[in-house]
Amino acid sequence: MQAITIQTEQEGHPLVWQTVADPTYQADEVLVDIQATAINRADLFQRAGHYPPPPGASEILGLEMAGQIKAVGVDVTNWQVGDRVCALLPGGGYAELVNVPTDMLMALPDDWSYEQGAAISEVFLTAYVNLFMEANLQAEETVLIHGGGSGVGTAAIQMARQAGCRVFTTAGTAEKVAYCEKLGAELAINYKQADFAKQIQQYTDHKNPVDVILDIVGADYFARNIQLLNLRGRLVFISTLSGAKTQLDLRQLMGRRLRVIGSVLRSRSLVEKVEIKQRFLNQFWPSFLDGTIKPIIDSVYPIQQVNEAHEQIRKNRNIGKIVLKVV
């Protein structure tokens, strides 16, 4: 098959579409003919050598895909050749073929494009597990979502609003701020122009107005995040773009009974991922089917133009997902 490989011996680690060995599939797996995949910032980290795949996972980039089942394992009874599917992957999405455990498959509705299907799994499951499982976000609570214009951010805003929550968010351009508001954010703040903590405090007239924070920034935002959290507030870290080391006054956690939660998705066990997927489907899939929630796609590139697509992510130019069309 053809797949994207990382040229680690060259400056910048360019990505090349070339021939590699076909994947094998187990008795309880299917082989999928990939039609589209999507870019996540984790792909850039792996490309740079900072985010190796979990043991046993494919070395090929790509954490999600949509396509058509090409072959089924001998123990598979609930899926057939030709079924249209999408799925979260531990790796292997930037390719023509991938093997997937059947328990991770999601059926792609007939009226959806493969590009839409490819833009769901990683960001929506990431947002779901961290907001609704790790932080136990509840209706009528207030949530602050950093990076609201990102793939995870656009997913999180929609699900939080659908769950009946008050949503605040940060973004880096006027266009992204406006888009976050369009998706349902009550307050969207350009972090390059204003201190988000002061803006939220002024807007709410409350010193500690936020119940849950989903953070991708890390060290630079830590003190202000803690400052904003209400009694029993929860701060969930899913990335550390500004750095991983900071200082903490434990008395603030104790006094307000706060929780600081670190979270990853890729390295979780298959059992955990299946539970996350199923709970996500139970709670939000009807909203996808009726169009209330949708994947936000910034642009679609042929997979052979993956280097250019990565550059768009690196420079934070996207709103929502950048999709790679494989066929």
C-alpha cells in the first residue's frame, strides 16, 4: 500500500507518500480502505520525535480515519465488506489501509462524506472524555475551553452547549473569536488582546466563576486557571504548549476543593477507548444525526500535500479540522 513516512534523516523531517508493507488484521479486526484521515497536533509532535506511538501501534502517523471495510477477520459477524465506517486509531491513518478492532468502529451515515467522518473521532472523543468523564461536566455548569478555534475546541464548545452548559472560550484571532461565538460560546476572548481571566471575572462579576477548564496551554495559564475555578472546580490538562513546569499553592486547591487532572487518550487501553466511544455515542450521536452537532472542517488537502497541511496546523491558521483526502 501507499502511506506517509517520516524522513527523519532530513532537516524538518519531511513527509513522503511512498510504498510500505500492508497491515495485517486479527480475527476480531477489519481491514479498512481509508478514504480520508485528518491532522492532529499530536501528529506534528510525533513527526518531530517527541511523541512516539504506544507499544504495538503503527509507526505511521494518523489518529483517525474514515473509509470502507475491505476485509473482515474470521470472528467478525457484525460488520461486512463494504460498510462505511470511521474510527479512532492509535496510529496508521495516513495510509491507504489500516486494521481496526471492530469494537472501535462507528458506522458512517449514508449521507455523510468520508471527509466529515474523518474529522470526528480524535477531537470529539478527546473533548468528550475530558469534559464529561474526567471532569464530570454537568448541565448548568460553566466551562472555559482554551483554544476554542481548534479541532478539540470546536468539538468541546458544541457538546458543552448541547449539554446545557455555559461556555467561555479563548482564541487567537478575531475570526476564530467570531466562529466560537457562532458555535455557541457565550463569551469568546482574544487572548492576544486581553487577559482572559480578568475578562471573565468582569463579565461574570465573580472572582471564581468557572466550574471546569479544558486547557491545552499549560504553564503560562496555570495560575489564572486556578484563580478562575469555583468551589469544587476541575482543571483538565490535555496539552502543555507553553511548557509543563509551574508552581502551585496547595492551599488554593485545599480551600476550594479543586481538582487538577492530567489526561491523554492515545495511550489508553482498548477497553477504555471502547467505553469512551460507546458513552460518546449514547450521549451525542443523535445530535450528529440530526445536524445539531457537526464536525468543523477548515480545509481538505490531498494526502500528497500533507507537508503544506501540517504547516497550516503549525501556524495555527485553521478553524476546526484539516482533513487529508486519501483517494
